[in-house]
Amino acid sequence: MVRSCKIGPITWSDHAPLLLSLALPNLERTENAWRLNESLLSDPMTRAEVTASLENYFLENDTDDIAPATVWEAPKCVLRGALIQLGSRRKKERAARIEELMREITALELTHKSDLDPESFRKLVLLRADLAKLMNAQVARALTLMKYAYYTQGNKCGRLLARPLKKRYQATFITKLSTSTGSEVNTTRDIAEAFHAYYQTFYCIDESRVPEHIVDSFLTKTIKTTLPGRLRAGADVSWWSSACLLCLRTPRRPYLHCFSILGVPV
């Protein structure tokens, strides 16, 4: 579904862009909510036109047959309509100017390639500077919206937080695992069992290598909190292995299941 494909002029870089136009079927265009473009208010001519629209509104509608509440509420619609009209006009003027500059840059590029005249190159640099100035206005608008989004949504659970978290989750998600036998497992249950087998082998120390009294002395000095007697009596390796395996197999909040096994209310 390719409509057109062409090589564009060199504007602000030393590479020419490749412009590709596609026709996507069954693509519905959604309506965007209107948002005030703050750059309109920084233009003195725009402020003058908005002020004139408000003055004309009150002159024409502040009469005895119209309720004061209606006269007070309706200027919001008048302001919105005037700002939409001014913004649309500025957008069309900017788009027309950009298109004109692109045509002039394309023609000067062909001229400069053929004659290598310094004067044509100077004009080409000036046209590229004018085009960059117009593009910088769009970049400034995009930066303002980005700062606004981070200011209002930076500390909330929304799309702004979900997007980087999704990338981090995809980067750390384990899709497959190689076991000690050399085979690969890719299901959640098999991956959990492979982790369980690895850590069970890793933490099960041969009792003949370390004397028991040394281990007891170290644990007594290090661990200040101990299990109750009813849990300490049954805390053997097989019991803890099954408990840890159950926690690993639980996809959501596994620590709750570990606490329930230990008899701690949650």
C-alpha cells in the first residue's frame, strides 16, 4: 500500500531524508481533545484579536433580554472559538511557509550542485536557517508538553510510569532457562523448579565439612530472632524446600504464601 516514495532535500543535516507515504486500510482516525496553545498568548497581535473578540461579544450580548449568568458563562466558548481560529490560521501559514522553503531549498540544491556558485550556497544556508527556526517552534511546543506531563503525572501510577516499567519488565523477564543437564525449559513451572533445584543444591552444605558447634556458635551470634518451638521442631530441609518451591510457583505475591506456611497472620 505504498502511495509515494521520494528523496527529500537536505535541510539541517548532511543526509537527505527518504519520504515514504503509505495507505493503511481500516484505520479510523480518533478525535483529539482541544488544548490551548500557550504560544498564541505570547504573540501581541493574537492578544489584540482575542481582546477585540471579547469586547465585541460584550457589546452585542450585554443587554436586558439576556440573563447575566448566560453573559458570564458564554465568553468561554467565544474565547475557545477565537483561539481555535487563530491557531488554525497560524498552523496553515506555518505549513505553507515550510512547503515554500522546501521547494526553494530543493531548487537551490540542484543549482548549487551544477555550478558550485558561492552565492547560491549562501542563499541555501540562509533558507536552511529559516526552516530550522520554524522547526524550533514545534520542538519548543513539544518540550513544553513533555514538561507538563512529567510535572502532573510524574508521581502518579499512569501511562507515564507504565511505559518505562513495561520496558524494564521485558528486559528482565526470563523466557527460558538452561538446566544443569544442558536442556532448556521455557514454562513458568519448569523455570521455578530449575531455580529451586539450583538453590537447594547451592545452600545444602555437607555437614562433615563444617563442625556443628561452629555453625551453632555463628548462628547464635548473628541471628537475634528465632522461630517458636513448635515451628523450630519441624523446620528441616525437606519442609523448607517444599515451602520455598510453593512460594516460587506462586505468580503473585509469593511472600503471603510463605507467611501462611510459617503461621504468621497476613
